[in-house]
Amino acid sequence: MRTVRVELGERSYDISIERGILKEAGPMMKALGLKGSAAIVTNPTVAALYGNTVVKSLEAAGFKTSVIIVPDGEEYKSLEEAGKVFDSLIEGRFERTSPIVALGGGVIGDLAGFVAATYLRGVPFIQVPTTLLSQVDSSVGGKTAVNHPRGKNLIGAFYQPRAVFIDPDVLKTLEEREVRAGLAEVIKYGVIWDSSFFAFLEENAARLLEPGEEIIKAIEKSCAIKAEVVGKDEREEGLRAILNFGHTFGHAIEALSGYGTFRHGEAVAIGMAMAAELSAKLGGSKECAPRITALLKRLGMPSEPPSISVGSFLDAMKLDKKVSSGRIRFVLASKMGEVFLKEVCEDVLKEFLSGQGRQTGSSGVLP
Ligand SMILES: NC(=O)c1ccc[n+]([C@@H]2O[C@H](COP(=O)([O-])OP(=O)(O)OC[C@H]3O[C@@H](n4cnc5c(N)ncnc54)[C@H](O)[C@@H]3O)[C@@H](O)[C@H]2O)c1
């Protein structure tokens, strides 16, 4: 078993990574001192594939289980659905010591985590992430949230899980497009923190889409990097912002293309390629952009922006991030494995975005 520790004082916890770990969820929760009734929050897709395995394991370890099903989709990461989960917990008389288990991707993890943070002012929370994105990113670090009609993740809390159980075997049933989307965040960790990890991804690109040893190693390393960053800055008061590399451009692309056109990871992939280009223009690394773009292409991921006008792009970025006197903050690369934060003024961004379409030769960003 591979274990990554998230060091947060009395809220520290282990991320355990092993093939077949779903079958061990019950004994592992018992070993943490948990007992009694457990609520498994999941969706119909994941419940059909893995619900029984987790229920059996928990029941064999002495837990009384209830499975709470939330419909599949980002649109159900809402206060309304959270309300229905609260109803089930209250009807089932779940107590302050009763654990909530999130079994699913980032949508389920974020929603179940928000419920765990707030039900009876907080109950034990276990993350069992089943998408690559949730295994390397959303299940680690304690950000929980639901969406508001006016924006994503506007209602939430920092609430750390008691443990994260990652079973790489569940990736076998995940659509390849979802695996690719998760890989964008994996690549991000190499760029922001560890050039040798980026080189490992370059060397093993051909095997990262298979559920073999290379992807397990990549999951472990990604979790270790996120754990280190979160351990230093849990509430994003400084360092944690570097995890947003590629996300300022990415979020704008997601919003302007209509949510659902690009997977989050695909938009982040394009955003990382753009952030690396911007880095080269503003005194940062010139080496990162070609390497990131080449790796994204080898993995079958997009790296060029869709046709969006410069004005709309700027407006969307201003909405997404805190802007002070017309300057938007970016995470830029100084070299592979090292980034810095920089506020960039609107004129510079306008010029950069106007050049994007011409540079790539694609329809790109339109002036
Ligand atoms: N909390 C954080 O720090 C954080 C970080 C990044 C993203 N997020 C959030 O994560 C969410 C996106 O998560 P996601 O990309 O995992 O999407 P998702 O949860 O919607 O899962 C994608 C699809 O895969 C299906 N699925 C899940 N596991 C499967 C499996 N093993 N086999 C087959 N199908 C499976 C799901 O049912 C769903 O249809 C967004 O809401 C985003 O805001 C949170």
C-alpha cells in the first residue's frame, strides 16, 4: 500500500492508494476508530459499479450502512441536493459520530464534504474518489462546496476528511476522456513543483492512459505534491494559489464555451499552455510552453484556445479572479518545476490574447 500523509496538526490524515482498496474500506474505517451508522453518498453510475463492494466491506466491519443517491452531474452539486441529503441523514437519525463516505468523482466529493462539514456542525468524512481528477486533486486538501446559480463553488467550507482511499482499479471503467481531463491536473503538479516529475510524465506519456504502474506512481506523486502545498497553506492565504496554474485562462474558456463543452481538465490544459506562453512573454521560462504543449498533444489533449473575442476573454477573467485596479493575478512559470505569482495589467493581456490566434495559426482568440 502507498501512503501519503497530509500534515495539518490534529486534522492530519493519510491518503492510501492501492488496487482493490474499496474492499478494505470497512476495516480501514474501523481502524480509525469509526463505528455505528455510515452514510455512503454516491450517484447512480458509481453506485451501480462500486456501491455493493463498499457496502459489503463496511457491513462486514460492523457498520450499519445507508446509501444516499444524488443524480449524476455537475448541475446536482447544489444546495437543493445537499438539502435532500440532510433530509435523509435526519430521517435516518445519523449522529455526530456517524461517518459520511463520498463514493464518486469530484461532484460527489465536494457535495458530500459540504454536507459532512455542516451536518450537526461536522461529522467524520471519508473520501473514496473514483475519477482521476478526484484522486489527484479534489479529494485532497479539504475544499468542499456546492454551486450557486450565480457561480461555481460559491457556498462551501474548508473541511478535511479523516482519510482518503484511492483504488486505481476503478479507473478501468472511467471514460478515456475523463482520464485525459484528470491528467491535466497531474501535469500541472510537474510544472508548479517538480521538474523531475514532469520529465517522468514525458517519458511515460504512452502508458499514462492505461491503469498500470505509471498512473499509480503519478497519482501518488500528485497527491504528495498537493499534500505538501496544502500542509503549508491550508486556506489559500498564499502558496496554495499556485495550484491555480492554468486555471485563470481555463475557467474563462469553460465559462465562455458554455459549461459542458470542455471538461474542466481540458480547459485547464489549454489554460496551462496559454499561461506558459504568457510566462515566456513576461520574463519567465521559455522552455515550459513548448514542453507543456508537446506533452498535452501526445496525451490527446487540447492546447489551443477556441475562438473567443479578446473582450469576452478579459471580461470572463475579471469575473473569475480578484482584480485590483485592472490587474489580474496569474501563476506563471519561472522554470520547469517553479512558478511565481504576478499581477498583469489589462493592456498587456489584451496584446497577449490578440497574438494567440495568429501564433497558433488556429482560429484562436480573435482580436
Ligand atoms: N474540492 C476541490 O479541491 C476540487 C478541485 C478540482 C475540482 N473540483 C470539483 O470536481 C468536480 C469535477 O469532478 P470530476 O471531474 O471527478 O467529475 P464528476 O464527479 O462529474 O465525474 C465525472 C463522471 O464520471 C462518472 N464516474 C465517476 N467515477 C467513475 C468510474 N470509476 N467509472 C465510471 N464512471 C465514473 C461520474 O458519474 C460522472 O458522470 C467539479 O465540481 C469541480 O468543481 C473540486
